[in-house]
Amino acid sequence: MADIPAGEGPSVRVRPWVATGALLLALVSEGYDLQAANFAAPAIVTSLRIAKADVGPLLSASLLGVLFGAALIGPLGDRVGRKRLIMGGCLAYGLLSLAAAACGTLWELIVLRFLIGLGLGGVLPNALALASELARRGNEATAAGLIGIGITFGGVLAGLAAAALMPKFGWPAVFIVGGALPLVILVLLKAVLPESPAYLRRRAEASFVRTWSPAPAALFRGGLAARTLAIWAIFVAILLCVYLLSGWIPLLLNQSGFSTRSAALIGAAYQAGGVAGGVVASLILKRRGWDVVSGFAVLAVAVMVFLVWGPVSTPALVSGVILAGFFVTGTQNAINGAGGASYEAPIRSSGLGWALGVGRLGSVAGPLVGSVAVLLGMHEPRHLFALPIVPLLVAALVAAWLGRRVTFQTNRIQRGEQLCPER
């Protein structure tokens, strides 16, 4: 890791892996807050006396906020510093999550979940980009993919917390934990997180303030246009699948006869499968690149086919849900790492921010697709698993195309070397 000038790093000198660990914890809290409403949804439906189909806008509200936060706030990390944005985002969504616990109407929850999403959207691309910068040369994609697992692990914690707390304390307890976590982690970030080396170098350039823009123009120059559009398409497709499944698995299982606790635990198993899949995908990402994304997406399709047409039993359902998490959410972690490493360090926050922002069109659509499916009479869990098949196939094909044309960028710019060209 590059030396951090006085006043720009942590109060004491720390090893890069300590800072990376702090970023991982920040994304754990983010993953918790992203999934909190999904696991609280069955209790919210009962408590607020709303129809099951009406919960779709609530599940999409934070994801819509993430869309704007990632695309418009995330790129600010290239100008004001990644550390500042990460800390500011944690503070914002932590306080807003505490406020959400006091809501008494569905629309209050929807508004606050949207605002929470703005903070979440600003944190994610900057955390992934900073992890790439702190990594050793050649390990940028793996580092971003591995800390991205924090998002999935946070979803596991949300499911476990919901199963433990909601039967006794109700759904507000889930949001109280989600508000406290980032505020505690904020103290750790202040102590150990350095500022982005790429940001510090760019800030020293006289033209930096004049040339910076949150618009994605830089992502379409120098032959990057086709790459950028392909990455955006993959993010849309994968995030649609991830949030369709994570948003509706607990609710449909609960409506199919599983208790609230059992539905939350099975939803947590889906997230746990994603943790394992994310680890595997990230570790092989360095050598196989976008081909890892393509392979995981194809295997995810096979799992969906099993869940739709395979044996109908609780063990088969739970096993299939875990495998779905492994391959679908594993694919999400892979695209986080591959997407960042497909851009040079100075525009990495912008590249990831816009990919995650545009991708949120898919994540917003995911829960709404579930609502439409329910309104059309698709009430059984097996119906839900048929919906991701087409977007997963699209992602697999586009990732295979990228795998033949894109070479991962490394941190060579930190050493004054030329970046590897696109082949």
C-alpha cells in the first residue's frame, strides 16, 4: 500500500489487511441493512395489516435509493476521497435505520428505506474500489470480490437476527440492530482506514477539480464503451435475480406454511450459500476472469431448473435454496470484483458506482417482478425459481463475451507503469 500523507490516514499506522478487514465489516453492516426489510416483511405484513402484494414497493425502496446513491454519490469518492464517503454513508444509513424502527405506516417505511438506500449506494462502490487499491498487484479483483462477501454475510446475520428477535420483539428490533451496527463500525473505520492512494495522487494534480465529473463520460472513452455497456447489462441481470430471490424466499415460504422463524432461517441459508459461493468465485477470479461469472451463471440456471421441476420435499427445497445462494449470489460477488478490475484505478469508483447504480434497475425490478408474479397467481415457491432463468442465461452469454475481450487492470499505475491494454 502506498504511504499515506499526514492527516490523510488512520491515527496510527496499520497494515493493509487490517484496513481491508474494516472495509469487510462495513459491508457486513451494509448487507444487513439491505436485507433487513426482506426478513422483516412477513411480520410487517401482519403488523401493518397490508396485502402481501403491497410489500413489493417496500422491498424495492432501498434498492431504488441504492440506484441513485451508487450512480450519483458513489463517484464522488474519486473527488472527495473514498474514506470520507464510506464513513459518511455509514453514519447516514445507521441513523436512518434507527428511525425506521419507529415507523407506524407502510409509506413512512418506504420513504426511510429509500433514504437508507442512498447511503448504502455511496458506500459500496467506494469500499470495493478502496479494497482493490489496498491489494497487491494482480489481486485487485480477488480483493474486491472477497470483501463483497461482507454484503452476503450481512444478509445471513439479518436472517438470524430476524429469526431470533421478531417472535419476541417484533420487526422494529431488526431495524434497531441494523442502525446500531454501522455506528459501531464507524469508530473502527475512523481509526484504521487510510484514504485512497489514487485519490491522493489525483488531488495533487492542478487540473483535478476542473476535470472531475460524476457523469460516466470517462467510462465510454478509449474503447471502453462496449465494455461498459456489457458490464452494465450483467449487473442488471444478476442483481435482478439476487434481489428477486432474497426478497421473496422468506415471504413465499411463510405463506406456503413455514413459520416466520423457519422462513427466516431458510432465507439465511440462501445467504449463507452465497457466502461460500462468493469465497470460491473470488479466489478463482484472478485466473479465470469474466469466465468465472459465466460459469457460475450457467450453474445457477441448472439449480433453478432443479427447484422448479425437481422433487418436492423440504430437504430438497432447502438444499436447492442453499445452492441457489452459492451460484446466484456467488455470481454477484464475482461481478463486483471483475467489474472493478475492468477499469483503471483513477476511474474505478466511477466504473463501479455506475455499474452498481445501473444494476440497481435490476435490483429494484426484482421484488416488483415477484409482486407481479403473485398477482398473476404464482404463489408457490417453485414458481419463483422459474423467473431468474432467462436473466441468468443473458448474464452468462455477455460475461463469456467479456471474458474474450477484457484484461483485468492492475495497480501498476501506482508504480508509474503503463496499464495493460484491452485485447
